Amino acid sequence: MTSAYLKIDHVEKTFQRGAASTNVLKDVSLVIDKGEYVSIIGHSGCGKSTLLNIVAGLTPVSAGAVLLEGKEVNAPGPERAVVFQNHSLLPWLSVYDNVALAVNKVFGGVKSKAERHDWIMHNLDLVQMGHARDKRPGEISGGMKQRVGIARGLAMEPKILLLDEPFGALDALTRAHLQDSIMQIHATLGNTMIMITHDVDEAVLLSDRIVMMTNGPSARIGEVLDVRLERPRKRLDLVSDRTYIAAREAVLKFLYERHRFVEAA
Amino acid sequence: MNAPIDHGRDGMGQPALKDAGTGTKVVALPAAAAAVVVLPQATGKPLREKLAPLAKSVLVTVLPPLVTVGLILLFWQIAASGPQSSLPPPSKIWEEAKDLITEPFYWAGSQDIGLGWRILVSLQRVAIGFSLAAVVGVLLGALVGQSVWAMRGLDPVFQVLRTVPPLAWLPLSLAAFRDSQPSAIFVIFITAIWPVIINTAVGIRNIPQDYRNVAQVLRLNQVEFFFKIMVPSAAPYIFTGLRIGVGLSWLAIVAAEMLTGGVGIGFFIWDAWNSSRLSDIIVALVYIGVVGFVLDRLVAFIGAIVTRGTAAQ
């Protein structure tokens, strides 16, 4: 796999607020292959969410470019689906209708009504939420909401699925469940995924590569770590795995020795 | 309530109690007896028991206002019974305007009709004027809420215009429409529209960035965004505006009808005043109050149904 599927090419981002300008990202370059699972990790405020928003097209770049299959990305679109940190489900729609909104928009002209229905149910079943299709987001738990958010993202059949701290707001047990689900989905569908996280274990468990960002302002990519762990990965087996421990240590050392978070958080 | 059930199960219940203290049997039998008691309790609950809390809650909400009304009527009766009293007491109103109270829908000629009919005529005007205000108000509010330049250009104008009292528009609209019916409707429209515009705009400005991001990722176009994100998301605000608007409409219609004439509850009051039928006026006031209350609750009720999901985030 030598051809660049997604190319983040010398991206810079400066936010202008009146006279004051903040340089958030400086010269960020990254190449991601098809089917790869890449995590971006860094302390809060280092601009990792900004980077994800740039790839999503929600934030315009100040300099540089993002290329998907050789084409420049400069607006949001369903081929780069986002799973938002706070699920962002529309509370007035049922679980089914939330996914249907995406499916009908993306496949409205391509698939028949019955096909779309099957596709919606297929994706809900994929995240084990088929049973709650008629519930509204207010009636289900945080973990379930995030599952539906993932189903909505997957249902768009994106080239890249962008996950913005998808499990950040969940308790540890729910998070572990969802991580397993994501691993399974990644194994089945072979999606390309980029995930923002600040959880070291999560990053090592899920990723093929971990991109470590330095502290902002003017954050850069500090290091990229290859996680050479066989898939399927099992949480329990990894606890004592030497590669896992080494990878974990490398990330921790990067975050807490060389790029300690200076400001009081 | 449990007593008859226990009697029916005596054959099972009694031995269990007698054995209580002898050994292994004890553990099983009381448990079985307990299970037996629970089941009939759920199904055999008499209707009276179920209705009791309902009746109590009705009583608690209905009784206090009834007592208040009773006290007011009593006080009024005493205060207005003197020979020099300028206003009629409730007893005299009942004597003089009994037909208006008991027969709201009688019809005895074009000007001698029940108050119910007059209310309906007024309601029709409000319905037309208010519907127009709702549609135009939501659209203008969406524009002001969505576009910074529309807000900068329109908001100051709205803020000035909304302080103009409803009746101040009447001469102008009479001059423009040269007819009382559209003028009255215009006054309703111009009265009800401001709270709808302002609340809609606030609601749309408050649409969370998350929903906008979702819309962007899905590439929803303007029309889809309006119907699928904007309106449902701003619905609680829109309904607040509509509720204030319908209240103001009802305030304005009575005043407008007093001046424009024709059929309608407002003109009825003016007519009654000109022929010194004070009792009729007081009955009409009660009608207006009750209808205004119902209108308010109706819009609130529709709002509660429509915004069921939005509020429960």
C-alpha cells in the first residue's frame, strides 16, 4: 500500500479573532492508507479536534491542503462522516429516523425505499441498536446514543470515518464495550478511520498508528508510533503483551515526559 | 381490601402460619402465601380505589378557583347592592342577561344573535390574522436568526415597530384597505407578528453548532435545513412566540372591533355600552376571558405535543 488514500499536506491553521491571531496547527503532514485505523492523541488544546474538523471540511485550512484520493477537500461531505463527541443526534427524531435522515440524503437517488430501510436496519443492528429503533435519543443511555451516532456515520458508507473523542463522555465499562464494537466493525468492514482521543489505552488498543501531537499553540505532529499488534486484539491478552506495554510506554513518555502539559488544566 | 382475598385462600394460608416454627416447610410456605396475596391485589383493585387519587387531584385543582370565584361574587353582590351603586350586582346580571348566558347560540335576526356566534366571528378574524402572522413571522424570524446582515438591517426596525400599540395601526389600515374586515385582520396580523419573529430568531440563533455540523456533513440544502433542522430545533421558541402572539391577537381584536363595527364580540360591547346594557357587557367580558384562556392553552397544548422530543434533550 503505497498510494496515499488520505493526504494531509503541510496544513496550517491560524484563527483570527479581531487583531489577535492564534496559530493552532503548524505544518502538519500525514499520509493515511486505505483501511488504516489512525488515532490522534495529545493534551487538550493541542488542536487535534481542529485537525479532525479540517479533514471533515468543517474548518477551512489557512495553508496547505487535505487530499482524499488525490482530490482536494474543502467542504464537508458524507464521504467523510463524523461521529461527534457528544453524539449530536437530533432529539426530535427517533433512533431510526436519525439514521434515516443520513441514509435518505446520501442514497435517496440510488437505493429504493425498501433497500434504504434494510440498510438503516443493517447499520443499527451492526451497533446492536436495532431493538431501540423507535426510541428517541432522550430515552436511551449515553453509550447507546453514541452507538447510534456510529451507526449514522457508518450508514453514509464513508470513505473515511472520523471519530471525535467518541467515547470521551462515557463511563469505563461502556467505553470498553464500544471499543470492542468499533474493533469488530473495523475488522468486518475494513473502514479507514481517524479517531481523536486522549486515552492512551484506547489509542494503543484500537490503532494501527498513533499520531502524537505536541502542545499548542503551533502544534505539530511530534511522533508517529506504529502499533504492531496482531488483530483481532483481545483486551485481556494485551494486558501482559510486551508489544502492547512498550507501545503504551512510548505514548505515555511522549505525553508526560517530553511534552508535558504546562498550563494548569 | 385484602380481607376477602385472604379468606378465599384460608386453606393455604392458615397451615403455613401454624407450621411456622417447626422446620424446613416454613421457608417454602410463607413465600407461596406471599405470592398468592400479591397477584389478586394487582388485578382485583376496585375501580373506586383507582379513581380516588384522580378525583382528589381534580378536587385540588378545581376547588380553589371555585371558592375564589364564589367569594368574588359574594363580595361583588354585597358591594353593588346599595341603591347608589353604579354597577349591577351578579343577581341583577343573571336577571337581565340570562338569555346571553344560557343560550350562546340563539339566532333571532342579523343583529340579535347569541354571544357564541359573535365570538365565532371574532375568532375567525383572529384565525386568519394570526395564521398569516405565524407563517410570515416564522419566515422573517428564520431570516433574521440565520443571517447576520438581515438581523442588522431588520432588527432595529422590528424593535421600533413592535412597540406601536395595535390600535394605532387601525386608522392607517382603514385608509389602506377601505374596508373594516381586512383592516381588523391586518391589526391582528401586525400585533401578533412581532413576538413570533423575535422568538423564532432567538430560537434559530440558539440552534446548537452540532446540528449545523450534522447538516453540513450531510450536505443538506437550504430547504432541507429549514424543515429538518431549523424548525424542529427552534420549535420550543417558536411556540413561545405563537403563544404570546395569540394572546395579543385576542387583546387586539376586541378593541379593533369596537371601532370597526359589524358583528363580533368587540362591537357587541360597544353597542351594549351605547344602549347602557351593563349586564351584557359583563357577560361578554367573561366570555372573552374564557375564550382567551382556551386559546392560550390550545397553543400551549399543540406546542407541547410538537416539541415533545426537542425539550427532552
